Amino acid sequence: MIRKLNYSSKSQATIEFLTTYAWFFIIIIIVISALAYFGILSPSKLLPKRCSMGPEIACLSFIIGQTDAGTGVLRLRLRNNIPEPIVVESWGVSSDAKTSFSCLQNPVAGTWLSGEIMDVEFTGCNNLESGLLLGDRGKVNVKMSYYLASTSSTFSNNVEGEVFTTVTNVQGLLTQPQCSDSTDNDRNGCIDYSGGDTGCSSASDTSETGGACPQNGGGGLELYCFVSTVCSTTIVFGMSALNDALAETPGSANYDYKACCRATNDTLSNSCASPDFVAFHLSGSTAAHVEENAQPNYNVDVCLSGTSSTVSCDYTTSSCLADETCLATYSAVTDAHVGDCETQPFANKICCKLV
């Protein structure tokens, strides 16, 4: 006996729907794929622009740019969200392209205060080789290595982020000298020669790197003192770190950090032959403890003088006055370690001015 199968009306309708519309969906998929393949419809163009550096660092603005010569630039405006100062050790970039994104010049390292906004710039980047074409969107990876200023490089941390945006032409931005382009190119917290950045010798200087910010008052000071790994001005003494550091004479070359000073209208000297001011007595030429110049325990001096004016300095536990600049901080009147003035690891300060 043969039993006849009966299909319900609902099952029949479902089969007819799938049969009727399946080809329609397949055609839509083929059309979208073809548009994407020929670049008419790029999925990346539909994604939102973004810049993310994790909770530690806020990305406020970002540019992936290309010059008329084909070289690239990556500019970021970032804020340090870490609740204490950090020391940036290095920056790096990359991408997932076959030829990875890279740049000839990365941002400089240095101190970054909590809450401080910095402009960082990568230049000489290989946009074309890494597939970042003008007018198209692309993604690059950014990496920063840092440690807390209250610790040391032994406790280094990494922050990794990414930038996804349209590659724009920045030729007009790059024609302005760095020392007058209204940009914090070396992300040290002050902008251009007019803002007192000690890395600028004049407003027409093409490089803002190698300096720091005056500790008080901005561009109105006649004497600027700062701590940096690069010092193109007068070195008063060397330091083994930014804080809790040993010191060395300016002629020694064992430490990366330098306590430096520059004058706007005078030439400074670190000679200790009839000096204006003996900043410290040192216990030796390097790996030294320091003491105030009225103390009798050490016999190696570090000094600072002006040529046409006189350098006048005071030891104090108060803030430097508006017409003074902070040279260094230190832990005690003798047998002391030294520190910088931005992170201020010690209450004792040397405040200086020209008179």
C-alpha cells in the first residue's frame, strides 16, 4: 500500500519564498563585492575615524599626513591621564601592511606631567611604501614606553594604541619653522621661541627639539634653567636620573641628564674661576653626593656665571619667584641627592636670576 505524502500550505509557502528570493540576495552580495573590489565601495570608508591609546593616554586630535614629496607625518595631541608625572623612554609606530609603517624621526623622550597636553610628531614616514595613499583611510599602530618619575626605568610600562583616519596633504603645515609654527613639536609643554622653549635659538629655527620649558613665567625670563638629555647651552652639572640622582661635573660624560641654563641676552659660563655662584660642592667628579656651597665637606665645585650680568641664586624651600628660574632640587644641605624642578622630588630648591 502506497501512502501519499501531503505538504502543508505553510511549508509550501516557505519553499516558494526561498526559491524566489535566494537569487535576489545572491545578486546583492555579488554587486557589493564587485563594488568593494574595484574600490567604488570600500568598507574602510564606512568605518568611523578613531584614535585610541588606552585609559592612560587620551588622544585629543590626530593627523596622518603626506607631503607633496611623498613622505609622511603622523601628528597626535595627547593628554597624560596618569595621576603622576611619567618619563617617556621611547616612541614607535608600525602597521599591519606587508611593508610596515615606519618613520625616520620619532618624538623625543622626556618628562610628561600629569594632566599635561602634548603634541607629538613622527616625521619622514613611509606612507607610500606602507600603502597609506592620499585621500584613502589607513590605520597605524602607536607604541609608547614610559616609567613613573617617582620610580626608575626598571619599572617600565608600554602603552599601545592605533590611529585610523584619512591621509591628508600637510605640505602647507611643514613649511613653517618648528620654532614659530604654534605647535609643541617636541611635546615638552611649551610652544615655539616666543613661548620660551629652550630648544629654539630663534623664531626661524627649524628644530624645536633638545630643550625644555622655563620653570616660571614663560618667555619673559632672562635666565632659563632646565633638565634635559640634550643640552646645547651651558651645562651646570650632570645627573644620573630625574630624581634621587647622583651628580657629576659638566665635563664628565657618564650620565644622560644635564642641568642646563641659557640666557636670552647674555653668554653663560660654567667656569669655577671667580664664579658668580657655586651651585654645589660635589663629593667627586662623578657618582657624587652634593652639598650647599656653605658646607665644608666636599671640594669639587660646579658653577654658573654670566658674562655681562651676574647670576644670583638662593637656596630655598619656597617656590621660586616670578623673575627666577629653578636650577635643581636636592634632598639635604649635605650628603644629598639631586632632582629636577618639573617633578620636584625634593623640597629644597636652587632659584636663580640675572641681575
